[in-house]
Amino acid sequence: MCSDTCFLKPDIVCPGIPINWPDDLHTFFMSFPWARYHDGPDRLPFTVDITVPRLPRARSKLCSHLTIREDYPCEECGEVYAHVYHLIDIARNPKAHTNYHYLGLAHMRDILVKKHADQVNQLKLQACNDSCKYMYTLTQLDDYNRLVMAISENDIPRIHQVINIALRNGASIREIVNKLEDALEGVYQPRGYGASDLDIATLVFRL
Ligand SMILES: [Zn+2]
Ligand SMILES: [Zn+2]
């Protein structure tokens, strides 16, 4: 109770300022640049009070803790509004070159997710390339095997000519071997290769 001599208002404690983080951004926790919450060179000039998580508050690091009007911040805390707006601006329009220090967790997460996705795609592409090469090599080996088999298992007249003509016609190993096999089937079924002047080379490239 005041005595008669107590004419001064009692000191009012500075309440700091509310941080009105906009709804169109990620939550305050996810988009506030916590990386700058320190005392280093790019430090924020205020501290944050998240006692009520829905209603975060800020207090200037220079807060006098006393103020003249109830519910009004001290002069130093009053200047924090501009800093918060500035941070909201950065959070809303992060530039490609914005240092991650100035971004919130949501942005860092997005960057990491994107990097990860890029790496996964890179690896997938690499794996695909590798398996395509592998498949191609296998197919080629298979073609060569078939050619060797066709030649070794069958007495093909003028084999040199057959292959020469084929190569001159720009045929691939597979084409050669396909035609050889077709020809051999046709040739050997009816009468064996008794038909002496049968020219497989001609036969092959008529097919
Ligand atoms: Zn203050
Ligand atoms: Zn600022």
C-alpha cells in the first residue's frame, strides 16, 4: 500500500514484442533463422521467448526491462519489429544465393531433400547406364557365341565369303548370325548340303 509520499508510478516491466509470424509461411519454428541465434557476427539483435509456442515473443538484447506504459515495449524492443519484418521478408523470398544461415529449418530441409533427390537420380542414371552397357556386352557376347557355334557345328561352304559380303553390307554380327542360322535351317533340312553349288552367301543375303 502506498504511503502519501509514494507519488511515482511503480516501474513497469517491458513485455518485449509479439512476433507475428505470418500464416502463409512455414511455422515460426521451421522458418525462423535459428542459425543466427548466437552472439557471432551475423547475430540477431534480440532474443526469443517461446514459453507460449503459439505466441513467440522477442526482446531486444539491449532491452532496459523497464518501460513507461503498461503493455508497451521499451524503445529498444520497439525497434525489433523492423528486424522481424526483415526476417519475414527473407523467409518469404529466399534468393538462390541466400546463405543458409539466413534460412529456417524448412528451407534447409528442402535443400537437403532436393540434394538427396538429385544424388539418387544421379545414381539411378549411373546404374541404368551401367546395366545397359552390361546388357549390350552380354548381347554382343551372345552374338559372337552364336556365330562361333554356327561356324563350328556346320560345314558352311565359303564361310569367308559369307562373312566378307556380310561385313561389306554393313551387317552386324547379329544380322550375320541370324541369316546364317536361317540359311542353315533351310539348307540342311531337305537334303543335307548335297546341293553342291549352293551358294550360301547368296542365299543368306536374299533373306
Ligand atoms: Zn524491452
Ligand atoms: Zn535486420
